[in-house]
Amino acid sequence: MTGSRLPGPTRICDMVAIQRGTERPNDVVVITAHIDSRVTDVMNANAFEPGANDDGSGVSAILEAARVLSKHKFPGTIVYSLDSGEEQGLYGGRVIAEYAKAQGWNVIADLNNDIIGNSCSSDGVCDSTHARVLSEGPRSQGETELMAATHSLGGENDSPSRNISRFIASLADRLNIGLSVRQIWRTDRFGRGGDQIEFLKLGFPAARISVAVENYNWQHQDVRVENGIHYGDTIDHVDFAYLAKMTKLNAAALAAIASAPPPPAPKAEGAVSTDTTITWFPMLRAKAYEVRWRRTDANSWQASRRVPCLSGPAASIIVAGFRTCLVVLPHIRVDDWVFGVSSVGANGFESPVASAVPGGAFRPYVAPPAKTSR
């Protein structure tokens, strides 16, 4: 359990379980949901507040994922976090994000599950075959410093969080569990937020997983019946078959990310050239890399090439005294494509793709030292 003293008398405590990795314990994937609930008046702490979907559904997914995955061992670490104070201002998300930073964790991703258990909305629209994954565009942490480079070189749609979204969407297709992902190119829904935002503020990749269609009559409402309409977040509104699919997707994503080496931080070069050169520093325990590219107006990776990074001159070079992986893509013009690289472990698991764009690396942004004039 972690805790943090917030301004005033409030103390927020999260319930946290850590499943330490066997090979790379500092490489961490976090799954979050919040354990607090609310009714119409966010300050009313005395009303009946069942919170079955918001966010009992996310909590149950985490508990089930922990039950299943704790029976296995993974190279990387999995952190299961049940957050407090989300409805009051994302306080619990801030606690666990700041704890991750203080511990020096290399957070590959935070998967925030918030409202994942209903499949029908108040207007009669139902959808039990899709999940939404919401992710930020230009990264919020370091955004000001990266602005000029992004305007020049692109990368508005290639933050680490966007690539987490792509990773989950691709995984859902491979799982074949009757659930596809709609990638929503927004940090969260209009005028709303979730605990993943606190991870984004600190530079950690994060995305929100949520239902395909929300029912607003069942969120943030006093439990009641008016004019034949049921209001309130009660358990009879949960679609358990749908929630089971959402839980399977989460468990598979946790296992996959914890099994693969972290993605590298690639660079793409090729100005005034008919070829593109991709370079990156090797990652610990990566046995191969998947170089991927797509047209700048495509939302998913379109082509790829798996390469080793060995000690031979054909696969690597020495840059500033460091062994550096290098791939040349002939007749692929850098202007027309976005490039990225993922790591592949000896177990065959592949990491999310890190794009070769400003701020594309899966780590908090650190501004380069200011140049001094003489």
C-alpha cells in the first residue's frame, strides 16, 4: 500500500500489489482502476454509492488479472494498483505515478481501466464487441520543448501512448475473443479524465481502456427511478460476458508487455536521400528487433522487417563509443513514412513499437542541456 499526504487533512492510500520480474524487475507495466465511487453530488459521502461499473468493473478486472497472472513468472514487473480519490481529482493516480517516479521504475505503460463493464447506453445503442482505448497525441510532458521539432519532423500521432494503443488494438485482433479495439485519438473523453493522466504528466506512457458506449444515466447518479428510468451505478447494469472479454484483453496485454524487452529509442535519417537509415542503441536481453514503417497518413503499421543486432559490421556500428544497431531501408524515402522499432525477446514476445520521432521514446522526456554562447 502506498500513501500520500495531499494539501489539507486528506490522506490518499492506494492498494498496490507488485509481481516482481525475474530478469528485469525495474521494467514495469502498471494496471490501474479506482476504488472510490460517487453520486450526483461529488461531495455527498453519505448516500448509497454502489459504483458497480465506475469503477467496480475495472477493480474486478485487476483482481482477476492478478489471480491468473500471479501463477506465472515474467521477465518484467507487473504492478496492480487500486486507486483512491479518483472522483475527487485523480489523487490516487497521482500517488502511484509519483511513487513509480520516486522508485525509479522504468514504466513501459500504465493501462487504466475505468468503466469497462456495460455494453448498452441510455439511447438504446448496444455494443459488446468493441473496447475503446484512449491515448494522448503530442506528449504532455516535455510538450513545450518538443514543439519545434514536432512541427518540423512530425510525430503528432506517434507518442508512446499512441503506440500503446496500437499495441493493444493489434493484440485484440490476435486474441480472437470477439473484441476489437476502437483507437480514440484523445487523452480522455470530452471534458473528462482518468488516472492515466497523472502518469502522462510524469512522462510515462499510459492509455485508458473503457467501454464502447457509455450509459450516463448509470454514472455519477443518485440511485433512483424517475419516469420509469433507472438511475445509478448498480450491479444489474453490468454485462459480465462483456467484462470477461475486457479482462482477458487486459491480462493478455500485461503478460505480453511484461514478457518482452522494452522498446528502444530509434532515430530515422534520410534527408535528401532515396534511402532511410534507422539507428538505435541495443536493449538488454533483446534478441532481435522489428523495424516497422507506415505512410504518414496511415494509423497502423504497414510494413516491417525483423533484424538481429549482432556484433558484425553489417548489423551495427560504433557511434560515440557505443555499439549502435543500424538498418538501411533502400528506396524508402524518409519524407513519406513514419518509422518505429520494437524489441523481440528470446521468448518471442515483442514490445510495443517506439516511433522514431521527437519524444517517441518510452521514457520520460529530458530536455538536452542548454547551449551556451561564447
